[in-house]
Amino acid sequence: MTLVLVHGNPETEAIWDNLVPHLRDHHVVCLSPPGFGSAIPAGFDCSIDAYRDWLAGELEKLPQPIDLVGHDWGGGHVVRIAMDRAGLIRSWASDILGAFDADYVWHDLAQTWQTPEIGEQAVAQTAAMSVEARAQRYESLGMTSAIAKKVAAGANKDMGKAILALYRSAAQPVMRDLGSSLPRAAAKPGLALIATEDHYCGGETLARRCAERAGAKVAVLQGAGHWWMCQQPKQGADAINAFLAQLN
């Protein structure tokens, strides 16, 4: 069986380094969305729909059955697959399900990126930081030191371009409109990973509400923040392993 991990922003596949050793009974594949650890192909517009289609194309190349897990925007792409291309997967898991709720409000930095000129300035300021300064920032937000350094080294001009295009393509009411299709995700077993200290994804109430609409199980990662796979990798892996074990 194939377990596919998809990361988000502003990340590379290095965020999974601590988690992977705890995952059981699967061949693990880490996919890097264009601009986030991999090059942006010619003609790729970095929109939310483009990333869904990119992920579908990557999954079509992999051996079945596929269990799909996404973090941050990777979790958003996973939910889109569950809603629109469920035939490609056996199961899915996401840690940002609450972002599809009608009451979800984009966090402050997302709204900055979604604002013309101001978003460009914010991306330019980040790009001007040294790798060391970026790593220190990521570490302060919850990544381990080693992973923060790897992720910081992966930042480039493509990532800045991808951030602006992706967030602007998903500005409200886009996410709440997409959320109207959540019941379609119930076609395959799903798991909502809820890190209690993650302040980017709308909180536990919205996540549980969306999980119910998507027919998904819930796993609460107590005391974990947005980068739960760095902070509490065994807790996260235990939740994923338990969910997948029930599918066999």
C-alpha cells in the first residue's frame, strides 16, 4: 500500500522527517507541490484548482491502493481530491478541514498575501531574510531546529510566486463555496486531524463540523500546534496508523 504525504506553505517535504519513521505498513511517498520544494512547470498558474489537478496527476502515477495525508495547503489539496477525484484514493486525512467551513476566516498573514501590493511587499521581505533568520522564525513557530533549517533553505522566488497566486485564488467566498461539496468526500474514509494549538485552520469547532459533513473520523492531537508532525510526531503517526489499520 502507498501512503502519500503532501505538505503546504511555506514548506518542503522535510517537515515529514520526524513523522515518517513512526508510520507503519506502507510505502511512504512525499510529494512536493509546485513552488513548495519543486519547480513550477510552464503554464502552471498556482491556483487552487491547478494544485488539485497536479495532485491528481501525481496520484495516477503511483501504485494503488493509496492513502492520502495532507498538511496545511497540502491538506487543502487532499480534501479537493476527496471531493472531486475520490476514485484515485482508498482514504484521506487532512489537518485543515475547518478551512472549508462557511464561518472560516483567513488568518491575518493569509489576508496580507491576498492583498495586492501589500502581499508582494510581505513576500519580498521574507525573501530578503537570511536562511538563518528564516530558520529561527520557523523554529519559533514550532518546527524543530533541524527541520526549520531544511525548510528555510528551500525558500526561493518560485515559492513567493506560488504563495501569492494560491492564496488569492482561495480568497473568500471561494473556500466556503468549495465547502458546500464536503459531503462528496464521504465517498472514501476520511480523517480530520485536529491539533489543539493550531491557530491557522479555524479551530476544533469548525473542523468537527466539517468532519461531520464529510463523514470523516476525528483525531485530536492534544497540545500540538500547526507543525504537529515536527512537535509530536509519534502522536500524529499513532492517529494515522490507527485510522489506516481500521481500513484493512
